Amino acid sequence: QVQLVESGGGLVQPGGSLRLSCAASGLTFSLYAMSWYRQAPGKERELVAVIASVGGGTTYLESVKGRFTISRDNAKNTVYLQMNSLKPEDTAVYYCKGNLNVLTYWGQGTQVTVST
């Protein structure tokens, strides 16, 4: 049974930082491209960052470039999202996704709230 479990969300003030983690089990993690998505209330889910399975190449949503960093530790079957200089508009539920060809798995999400 494949499981993706996110953690690390919470309430943070504008300008603060959080690190999200997504621990995977039940799959050969190193073969999967891993992504972080987010969904704010009343909005569609959007892709935030992707890290490739081979080579570790990354892609980011334009509005988070220079503030967010995606990384992976294949030995720990975990993908991370380091979020710095957080803004109120970053408030959303953040989801991790793993995909390999037609196989796609989602985590349950973790809430990030940026507010004073």
C-alpha cells in the first residue's frame, strides 16, 4: 500500500519560514518524480515545485522562485519543501504527489497559514 504523508505545516507570520516534509512508503521512491501542489480556498490546485527522479532537476511556480526550495532524500524516502519569506498569499493546503509514468499518488495535505 502506497502512502505519502505530509508534515510541517502550521501558522507562521509573514516573512517567516517553514519546511514541509513528505514521507513515502510502499513504492520505489527513487524512481518517482515528486511534486508539491497547493490549493487555497476557492481556488484550483496549482503546481508549486517539481523534482525529477533522475538528476534532481527542479521546476518552480514563478511566484515562489527564489523563496521555495524542493529537495529529496532517497535514502529516507522523503521530499522536502523549504519555504522562506512567506507571504499571506502562500496560505493554502499543500499536497505532495509522486508519479511514475501512469502511476500517481497523493498525500492528504498539510495546512500552511501565513498571517499576523
